[in-house]
Amino acid sequence: MSDLPRCPKCNSEYTYEDGEMYVCPECAHEWPRAAAETAAGEAEKVFKDANGNVLQDGDSVTVIKDLKVKGSSLVVKVGTKVKNIRLVEGDHDIDCKIDGIGAMKLKSEFVKKL
């Protein structure tokens, strides 16, 4: 069985490689091999905390470093517990709500799972 990806346009299983491209003989669609590989890598994105534990939506975490809140004089202190996180794509990969501060975006490298 072939391990080549199916055609993204018509879902045909008869794709083949032509240099740096994949080609579908049924609909004549061509797409770069690098794009198919990065799409597969993004689908399997795993979010990890500072200790390497895998994070999931709804987890509770603790902040491991004092974090200044951009645009204000507030600081999120070490040991602040954050409940019910939501994982998102982007530079800051955790959306959450912190008591006394409100909605925040955090980087997973500055938290540890409870």
C-alpha cells in the first residue's frame, strides 16, 4: 500500500510524486510535497508545559515565573493557579481567565500542570 497522501481536491488515492510535487492523475491537481508534510506536522501539534507534560483543554496549571501584564502595572505572580485553560495556535498558546486580572494569553513554557 502506498504511503503517499490523498489528493486534497478530489480525495483520490492514486497520487504520485513528480520531483518536488505530488500529482493527482484523476483531476490533474498538483501541490508541493513540502506543503503536505507541514500540514501533517501541524495536525499533530502537542502542547507541553515547562516540565514536558502534555497539556489539554480544561487542564489546571500554575504559573512558574512572575509575568508582567503588557499595557498595565499588574503582575501575575509565581504560584498563581489557572483553571480550565484553552489551547490555541499562535505565539501565546494558552487562553485563560485569571482571577483579579481577567482574560489572558500565556505561553505554555511559563506554566506547569497541576
